[in-house]
Amino acid sequence: MTKKEKREYDKAYRKRNKKRISEKKALAYKNNPIPAKNRAKKRQEKLPMLVKKEKALWQRNNPIKRKAIVRRDSLKRRGWTEERYDLFFSLQKGKCALCGASAKYELHSRLSADHAHVVPPIPRELLCRLCNTGLGMFRENIKVMKKATVYLGKYKGLK
């Protein structure tokens, strides 16, 4: 049997006996987890620099794909999808849900994807960067925001 034939045979065997192999590995780990942990530790020690270099190279060679991935992941962390963002952007006509400022005239051309700070995050609406930052600075505390409104009202005539 040649190396190639042996490789194909092993691959087919693993495919046919996937469950049995998995159970065997789980039992071995349960009885003695140390060898598996040592293997994982060695991989972690060896891989980071190699992975870091490959990742940096890929990012330099694929700036457009990287930007799309970063955006998708950023939205996902906030409970949004790209489709939901685009839908809300069109429903809000590209304007902030609070102040109504157009996205193209703010600091950035995108509106921020606002979300409730719970796990998992619940999407709300799109806000300009200033309104989104303002809500964050008030820690989304309605009582403090009302006090701030009263405070600003007190000094409205002064300019």
C-alpha cells in the first residue's frame, strides 16, 4: 500500500467510524486529561507567531474583505446583521433616530447600531455617533437623562 492509498484508507476509516473514535477519545480524556492538555499547550506555544504572521499577510492582501469581515463581526457583537442594518438605514432614511442628523454630515458616513446592553444584545435603532456616545455617557439611565433635561432647561435662556 502506497502512502497515498494509506492516507485515503485512513480518511475513509475515520469517516465511517467518526462516532466510535470520538467516544474513544472522550473516554481517554476522561480517564487521563493530562496528555491532551499537554498537546494543546504545545500547540498554543508553537502557533501564535505563525498564525499572527499569516493573519497580518492576509489582511494586507485582502483589505476589502477584511473591512467587510470587521463590519459584520462588529454588528454581530451588537445583535445586528448587515441586512437588518441596511433595512433600518432605509427605514430611517439615513438619519439618526434621536436627532435626525443625516449620516453623511456627521463625523462618519455610518450610523451606529444602537443596542440594549443585555446578553444577548437586543438591537434598537440607528443613531449618529454623537447621540450614541451621549446615551453611553448617561449609562442609559433614564432618571439621570431627565435630570439633565431639567438642568439644561434651567439655563436655556443663557447664551
